[in-house]
Amino acid sequence: MIDRQPYRMDTRWPLCFFSYSHVDERLRDQLEIHLAQLKRDGLIEAWHDRRILAGSNLDDSINEQLQAADIVLLLVSPDFINSDYCYSREMALALERQARKEAHVLAVILRACDWTSSPLGKLLAFPTDARAVTSWPNQDEAFTDVAKAIRKVVNSLASKNAVAATTIRPAPVASAAAPAGASAVPAPEPLPRSSNLRLKKEFSDLDRDVFIKDSFDFMARFFEGSLQELEARHLISKVGLSELTRANLRPASTKAGRPSRNALSPSARSGGRLAESRTPTKSRLTRTATTKR
């Protein structure tokens, strides 16, 4: 049984598995050459059965790498469809893993054949318009088109991994044993906040529409989590804040239904003093009458 290359354990590059007929080995080699820039960029690691070490079990080695692959390339041709091993084992397992969302399967049409009525007919085939590589006037252009499609898938995987890394996973909390017959209530998933948010830098064309929807959902959850955190940190609730506002706007105290002097405006207080100075008091009238006598 063969293991992955040692350096893959550290770099964690997506594994690209080639499923093909040995009759198409020359075309497979040409495709792998066009994936060289993806390898140099550290984005993928290619694997096919020619990398099985001598003495290793063939079926076990292929099955192990196919189960671990992130991307599976089905190199379609008449010989691929005619091969029971390629069609019934490798392709069937690859499509099962894609149905479980464990891998991305790409159909690459190498040579013209009747493949549209097979399970491959549900896949978006490459090169563009599912035109067979051998029917292109320049095969390098066809393989370049396939390489660009694979790059988009790799960028899509990187984008999804970046979004998944922002999900908060709460630490397990020890709790008392639940009473017999009581059903366990799952704890709600924590919402993202500014202290644990990371934004990805770029989006691929392949997952653009899906990512836009997921981004808006994520932003809604982010703002909801931030508002909940702010409400928990501040001591003044909505009710307390309204009571404090009414207390600040309450008028000054009154006595016997008459506003106090402090509650009167400066103009009202000055007007009152002027009125008092102009109104003669009893003592003032008495002194005036005595003087006239």
C-alpha cells in the first residue's frame, strides 16, 4: 500500500487524481505538463497509477489515492468507456464521493465518443463546450483551457476552506447529567463577531454565485452576533435608558400648583421684581400721609 508523498503532509495541497485508460497515456502526460504552473504555485499535487511503487498492491493503492483525492479528473475516450476498471470502479467511486460533497469530479474529453448518455452527461465537461482535445487545431490551447478550469476549482476549494476557518467551534463544557427521559438540547452555534472574523481576498468565477449568497448570510449572522455582544457588555438596557431619559426631561418641582422661582425663566423673574417695585405697599402709603399732615 502506497502513501502520499511525504511533503504533502505539511503543505496539504489538493490531490488531483487521474482516471484514464493506458491507451491515452500520451494525452495524459500532455495534460499533466500543462498543470506544471499549478504545481509550481503550490496549488495541487498530481497522482496516477504510474506512481505506484514496485511490489505495492495495485487495487489498494488506487483505491487509497482515489478516496483521498480532492479533485478527480476523468479522462474520457472510447477506451475509457470500454474499460470496466475505469468506468465501473474508478468513475463510479468518484461520482459517489462527489454526491457526498467529498470531491470535485471533472470530465475531460480527450477523444470523441458517445459519453453524453452515461453518468458523465450530468457533469460540465471540458475543454469548453465539451469539444474533444484531439479535435482542436492546437491541442495546447485545449489543454490550457482544461488547466484554467482546474485552477478555478482549486481556488474554489481554497475559498471554501477560508470561510470554514472563520466558524467558531465552542469548547465542550462539562454539565450535570440530564435526568432520565430528558432529551438533550443542542447548544446554539455561536455567531461570528469582529474579534474572530477573517475575510478572504478573492473569489473564483466557478463559485461566484454560491459565494455571494453565502456571504450575505454570513454578514447577517456577523452583525447579529456583534449586536448581541454589545448588548451583553453594556449595563444600560433599553428600559433603563428610557427611564433615564424621562428623568432628565422632567420639569422642576412645583408648590401648591405654582411653579417655583427656580423653574421660572430669567425674564419672568425680572418682570416680577419690576411689578413689585411699582406696586405701593401699606407702609409706604402711611409714611406719605403722615408727611402731608
